[in-house]
Amino acid sequence: CLMVCSVLSPLPIRSQMFAAEENVDFRIHVENQTRARDDVSRKQLRLYQLYSRTSGKHIQVLGRRISAKGEDGDKYAQLLVETDTFGSQVRIKGKETDFYLCMNRKGKLVGK
């Protein structure tokens, strides 16, 4: 009995520790870190083209409409990718139209 009791006694303590960790909400910490900018953080802009393997062409932002029929070097296929070094936010915008690449509730790509 002594051996079984000593093995079983740590279990309730472990389950309490796991329960406490599961209830922790890190969203507030992430929001604070995202808002807080320091001297090292900066916005980066890069020009890309996104290739669609399905269509074999490039993604185009044509205003509110998104197409996967762009040729290499097409002005509507040039996308500005904006990133913050801290905060892990990425924004993709059509260089020609200034519309952002977004996704609606159904998962369809749209420009806004």
C-alpha cells in the first residue's frame, strides 16, 4: 500500500497544475506585445508575385475581384507584402489597385 499511495499521490497535484495552465489566456499578452513598438521593430515592405499551382498562373488583385490568371510580371500580379518585425502581422496589397487580399467567411479570396 505504501508504494501504490506514493505513486498515486502526485496525480491530483499534476492535474491541478495542468488545469491552471489550460485556463491561462495569452491573448492579452499577445495584444500588448503587438501594440508595443520598440526601437528595433520596423515595418518591412517587399514586392512579390504569388503563384497558383492550381491555375499555373499568378494571383491578381483586380480591385474587389481576385483572379489566379495573371502572367509573370503583370501589373495586377505585383503584390506588396507588409510585415512588422514584432507582432507577426502580414498584410498583402495589390500594388496597382491598393486593395488588400482578404478572405471572406466562406474562405473565398476577395479584395478590400
